[in-house]
Amino acid sequence: MGTGIAAQLASIRDCKEVILETPYYNLPSVMGTYFPIYPVESMIHYKIPTWKYLQNVTAPVTILHGSDDWIIPHRNANRLRPFLKANDEFITIDGGSHNDLATFPLFQQKLDSLLR
């Protein structure tokens, strides 16, 4: 849930950069992946609409997501692309899953360049 909360905070506070690792479109869309027969939209109180928060973020946004993420599918995070600004980045780590992105050289290089 951290990336949605980080996006919400960045939407109301100034920051230099927003880095989101394996974000989601909103919480019901993720839960619907696992519980497709349940009306998760009406069952979940906290929707955490990352897509909505990103529209109010003025800082540069970098999204890092693995192509093989089985917890938050890449297709779910990909829905955030229309809400990114022209200079924002969406980086797909080929072969990366939810908990191993830090082991990929592309992830390490990008994080190093952002944090300098």
C-alpha cells in the first residue's frame, strides 16, 4: 500500500522527486485480481487511488515495475501511464518480480542516478 500513500503525500506536499516501486492503479483493482467474484469496489473502504493522486504531483515521478510481478501485475501499474507528466518515467524491469527489483542492474543504476 506504500506507493499509493506516497503518491497521496506527494500530491499535497512539495518534494524533489517521487520514486514508486511496484505501484498500483488503486486498491480495488489489485484486490479484484485475486477475488474476481467479489464486489471488492464496494467492500473496500480505502480505495487509495494512485492514479488520482498522480494528477496533482508536481515533482518528477519515476515508476519502477517488474514485468513478472505476481502481487501487483504489470498491467495494473501500466494503467498509471496516462497520468504521468511528459518528463516522468515508467521503467519496466524485464524479468523482475515484486520483491527482487533491487537485484537488477537497471534498477540499481536508475536509483543511483535519481539519488545523486
